[in-house]
Amino acid sequence: MINTPTTQYYKEAWLTKKEIAKHFSFSTRWVEKRVCEGLPHAQFGAQKRFRISECEAWLMGRSTSNGNR
């Protein structure tokens, strides 16, 4: 398989709320609040899962459009 950005995306791991919170050095409650504000995630049964690249892009977009909240 050729290693392209698309194949890299599909290889990226889905993280739990706890894991994504740890990655950003925030609490799981912070993650829950950002989900309500539109933080990208996928629902697998009763659990939400997150991709680091999607969350980082979303946060970067918010910081540039909202005056670095």
C-alpha cells in the first residue's frame, strides 16, 4: 500500500476521552465541554472516540478565529 495522507488518516488510532484529555493535558470534563462545542469525535456504541489530528486541527481553527481563547 502506498503511504499517502489518506492512508495515514485511516491508520490513525481512535483515542478514548481519557486518552485525548491526557494528550492535551486537560481534564476529561474539558473534553466533554469541547464536544458540546463541536470537538470532532465518532460514536462507537456508548463511547466517544477521538483522533488527535482532527482535534488539533479543530482547536487550531478555534484559536485563530476566536482570538486565542
